[in-house]
Amino acid sequence: MTHPSPWRATVLTLFPEMFPGPLGVSLAGRALASGLWQIEARDIRASATDRHRSVDDTPAGGGPGMVLRADVLAAAIDAAEIGPDRPRLLMSPRGRPLTQARVAELAGGPGPLIVCGRFEGIDQRVIDGRGLEEVSIGDYVLSGGEIAALALIDACVRLLPGVMGKEASGTEESFSDGLLEYPQYTRPQLFEGVPIPEILTSGDHGKVASWRRAQSEALTAARRPDLWAQIPPKIPPKAPNRPRRQKTPKNKTDG
Ligand code: SAH
């Protein structure tokens, strides 16, 4: 299904000049130039109403830093006139960690509104009142939501139809099947005395596929036990003639 208008990211930020930024080059940049997606960066400050165009104030209850004002940010969200079908995201270290599955969902929709926080964050009443979904890009703190928004948009854009050269390259990589990607090699055949694993140059596609699968599984088990625990246990290959009883109890019987 194609949407009537191209996928679109609407970003609310105090620094609209940060967009498209790095998304204006390479894969995403070419796709942007050819109209496969759109980006609109809107200046939150344009919704400030007082003489000094102030967007932030000191935190109620005390403490360091400043907080983005509820009235200004809510006005900026309302002015963006986002329809009810577009997700409304807030980049936030408190949010649910972004996953490839959520990225694929977002890429499959009309494209989100993304609010970028600054300072100590934003007034809770805007999060609640405008139904913002908090999204984190990892357990570390950035100085603003813009770089997080760029990361999220980049991850979405490369999944849009027509953006990546080969259809397959989006479905075979890390996370898409719950596993990390296998190691990649290219020419030269011999690099600093290390050859490309023989199997990859054998021309045997079946063997290559099972080698890659085994590598992916080993890497995932070693590096990301959290992901590995979610992989359903393998269905054992059919016994040649009659069903055999299992001699040893399997490691993973449930979960
Ligand atoms: N005081 C806040 C951090 C504010 S950082 C706290 O402790 O939670 C300023 C802004 O940067 C945030 O409002 C958010 O928009 C953005 N940001 C920082 N780290 C982020 C992360 N890991 N993921 C997404 N956005 C982040």
C-alpha cells in the first residue's frame, strides 16, 4: 500500500537548522531530493508569545536547569496541525527504547511528529495533554532531542519503498529476524594475510546461507543474550524414518 502523500517527518525543535543535516546526503539525501520522503522542521520559538520570545523557565519545585514551557510547546504542536493518524513522538531518555520493530511500524505509516526536548526536558502536562509517546534511543543522555530524532528518521527512511537499492538488504540485516548480522567480507581476497572464509567464495549458496545463519546465532548468543533469549528454540530436523525418543533433556524446552 502506498500513502497518498510521501512519508513525512514533522520535527518540532529550537534548532530547525539541524535538519535535514546529515539526512541531506547519501541514501536518505538522494531519496529526499527525489521526493520519496519529506521533512519539515518547525521552530518551537515561533510559538513563543512574550516580549522576549522565551521558551523555557525554571523547574517548579527547584533544581538545576530549565524546562520547556507547556504553553509554548503545546501551541507549537497545535500549529503543526498533525492529523489524528500520525504518531506523536517525544524524544526522551525516559522513553521506551527504540527497536527495529517500532522503526518498521513508523516507516509503514504516514510519518511521525517528533518533539525534540532541550534543557532539562519538557513540562509533563504537554506530554499528557498532547498524548506524546516517549521514545529513547539508548540509555545515555544527549543534550537535545535533535540527534535522537535524526537517528530515528534515518532508520525509518532507509526502509521506505524505493530508498534502498536492493529490496533484500532491508530484511536480511541485524534485528530484522531477531539476530545480529553475520560478518561481511569483500575484496581483496587476502588482507594482511587473512583470507576471506573459504565457504563464502565456494559458490555454494546453501552452504553460505547456513554458515551465515550459524555465525549470526553465535554472535547473538555471545553478545546479546537478551535478544538470544527471545529466539524460539529450533524445531529439530525430522528423523529419517521413525520418531526417536530424546535421550538427553533439551536445554530450552520452554520460552
Ligand atoms: N533531564 C532529562 C534529560 C534531558 S536531555 C532526564 O534526566 O531525563 C535534553 C533532551 O535531549 C531531552 O528532553 C530529550 O529530548 C533529548 N534526549 C536526551 N537523551 C536522549 C535519549 N537517550 N533518547 C532520546 N532523546 C534524548
